[in-house]
Amino acid sequence: MPDVTLTTLQSLKHNGEKIAMLTCYDATFSQAASQAGVDVLLVGDSLGMVLLGHDSTLPVSVADMAYHTAAVKRGNQGALIISDLPFMAYATTEQALANSAALMQAGAHMVKLEGAAWLAEPIRLLAERGVPVCAHLGLTPQAVNILGGYKVQGRQEAQARQMRADAMALEQAGAAMLLLECVPSELAAEISQAVKIPVIGIGAGAATDGQVLVLHDMLGLSLSGRAPKFVRNFMDGQPSIADALNAYVRAVKDGSFPAAEHGFSA
Ligand code: KIV
């Protein structure tokens, strides 16, 4: 059992304390990040882009996710580990159950799925069978070909209304956590208030219950040379990676990250 559990995260939300989450893909960074006080390590399918050099997350397989989840588990010093179910690994309920089992057996404590209210049924079945689920709304990178690029979601009123309804439906179905990516700050604040489960943001403003960044982005590493607007380079002014990880946790916990400039307006 990790030191940080679902109950810990619920108490942090309840007490108005921020949750620090970071992506992680290997044992060494898992040890460093968990020792720095990162509450949640996300084995994101972003590994397809930042580790493997693909131009999207679509080529990532369940075997890739299980391999990196097992590595993160080996280095972890008490954080909660969430693993992404990759593209098409939960297209049917049977796939969602079998592939979640593979990730949980590799070391995940929770799985993350991208999508809206259509996920209610698999989320309910997973939760009933002992698998906590984080639901990912807003910019869902596995749907990049439907969305027409990596764009802010929820700017139009109809879209915003739908996202609020989806968040409520997913909580109702049994989701243990929500992740909002590239959502206007005001909308993310409303959703965080409306649901009881912890809401983690990335490019979703300062009012969510916690923050996540891609590890490589916050260390100032990028294949394209361009960081998204919502990223701060925590290596700036820091002598070591351990100091940068500590600075990230501090800034999330004291609310100084993200600043207004990292968010999006409607
Ligand atoms: O795959 C990932 O790293 C993610 C984060 C961008 C939230 O889902």
C-alpha cells in the first residue's frame, strides 16, 4: 500500500490543500519525485511522445504502459501510481477490464481513461471490481484526430455545459478522480467546486484541487523546443533535478504555480 491513498487525496481536497502530481516513466525519476513529495505519479501515455519520439500518443500499447508502470513501482517511495489505459485499450468494456487488470498487476493503484459520459459503464464496472478510475476530460490527446489538434476545450458555452454534465455523470458512475486538460480556468474552477472527487488540472488554472505536468516539460526538455503555455520550467535557477522537483511540489502546494499566465480564458 502506498503512503498516499485515495483517502489521502480526498482529505487534501476536503482541507483545501493542493495535490502535486507529475508524470513519471522510470524507477530513478519515480524515486526522486516521490522523495520530493510528489503525491501522485502518473505513468502517462505521453511516454509515446517524450520517451519514444512519436508525434502523438496513439502508438502506445498496453505492454508499453505495463513495462513503464512496473519500473515506476520499483522506484516509488510512497506515492500513488496512476497508469493510463492507452488508445483503444478500453474501446469495449471487456478490454477496459482486462487491460486495467494488466496495469494494476504491473503496479498501478488507479487507471486513467480519456473520454466523456460514454465511460460511465466501464468506470462503474471497474470501481465495483476494485479498480479506482481517474477520468480525463477537456483536451483528450487520444482524440487528437477528432479534435483537429491540441486545442483548448470548453470555450463555447455548449461545450462548457457538456463538460460540466460529463464531470457530474462520471463522478456519479464512480470515478475516483477527474483530470482536466486545457480547459478555461473559470470552467475548471466551477467543475472542481461542483464535484466531491479531487480534480487535477493541466492548463486548467489555479482553482483545481491539484496540478500535473509532464516531467520532461517541467525540466525544460522538449523534442520540439517549444513548451506549452501552461508549463513552467522548474530547472530555471535550480542547481539539480532534485531541487527542481522540490520547487515544483512547493509551488503547487503553496499555490504559486500555476500563475494566471499559465491559464486559458473562455
Ligand atoms: O499522458 C499524460 O501524460 C497525461 C498528462 C498530460 C495529464 O495524460
